[in-house]
Amino acid sequence: MTQATQTTKKVLMVLTSHDKLGDTGEKTGFWIEEFAAPYYVFADAGYEVVLASPLGGQTPIDPKSELADFQTEDTHRFDNDEQLKSLLANTRVLSSINPAEFDGVFYPGGHGPLWDLADNADSISLINQFVIQNKPIAAVCHATAVLLNVKDQNGKHLVADKAVTGFTNSEEDAVQLTDIVPFLLEDELIARGADYQKAADWHAFSVQDGLLITGQNPASSSLTAQKLISQLNA
């Protein structure tokens, strides 16, 4: 059976709607590489990808992620992809999403999710539904914050006793935002009982624990998406 005749799998990608970097007056949002790299992993594998965000519509790109130093083959591909840019301008409202329609979910990072997705009731509910439906959940870099406040019916944190990763304290210090972000992701994951794991700063690192897949930093984006595909094809 060829892929064209198989049932197309659907992946939901949930992006931030938040564009303010604390009280600095600077902008933030999602990090292009952390969106573009996974998106093309899914699209090139023949998956249908749907984009959503808390507010719907246009999602904010972190302007720093557009700087020359952070460009990759995937971000250059994004630069010339007007169709994908149109999708980003018209994301679905997160509260309107039915988890039953999707096979997996992926959260790209950037600093934005620290502000609008960690405590977002719609996101927490969606992740809980994916857990109940036995479907994989993936997040990369700061987006691992979306897992912090997800609990099971007994009040146990989803990340408790789970191997997870996310942007490290030392990486946050390197970008000089330790005193700007609302919390340090590494600390908060550990505080909730997670088995927090990490590699050297800026190295690609992704860890899977059951249906939970997380990546450490921008360089981990493709690897995390590939793990999600492997799980969906298992």
C-alpha cells in the first residue's frame, strides 16, 4: 500500500499568541526554527498539519529568531513558503480544537509559551484529552512549559517521575533572560517531580518517556518531531 492510499495522519501544532518579553519593551513569540523544522518533518512525511494558538489568527515570531546567526535550511525554506506564512496568519483558536481529530500534538517553543501556554486552561484540557486518548504529546525548548500544570485525576503532575527536558537554566543565562522570564523552566520541571535530563548547552537532545516527547533547545526541534513520527508509526 502506498502512502497516498493510507489514511493521512493529522498533527496539531500549538503556537503562542504572546509577543511581549516581560517588561523589557522588546518583542517575543515563537522561535522560527522550532516551528519550521518540525513542520517540514511532518509535511514531508505526508502528514496533515493544523496550526492553533490561544487567540487564533496571526501568531508572533520572535524577531531574534529571524537574525542571520539563527538561520537554518528549514528557516530559509520557511522564508520562501508563502502558503505556510498564510497558515500562520490564520491559526485556529485553541479552544475550538477537538483533540479527537488528531493523532498527535507538537508545541514549538520560543519564550512566548512561558507567558500564555503554561497556565492556559484550553491547552491543559487538550493535553489531558491526549493523555486519556493515549496519543503522543511533544514539545520543544520553552514549550515544555505547557506540561507544568497538567495533572491527572488524582492531582499528580503529568511530568512527575517522567523523563523530560527543556531549555536549561544555563541556556537561559546565556541569552541573558534569567531575570526577565516569569520562571526558569528547568527549576519548575524539577519542582514538579520530573526526571529532568539535559545535554550540553545548544546540543540537540530529545527524550521520550512513553507518549511524552520533549526537546531541549532549538537544535532539538527536528529530532523531537522525528520521535513523534516514530511513535505515530509504531
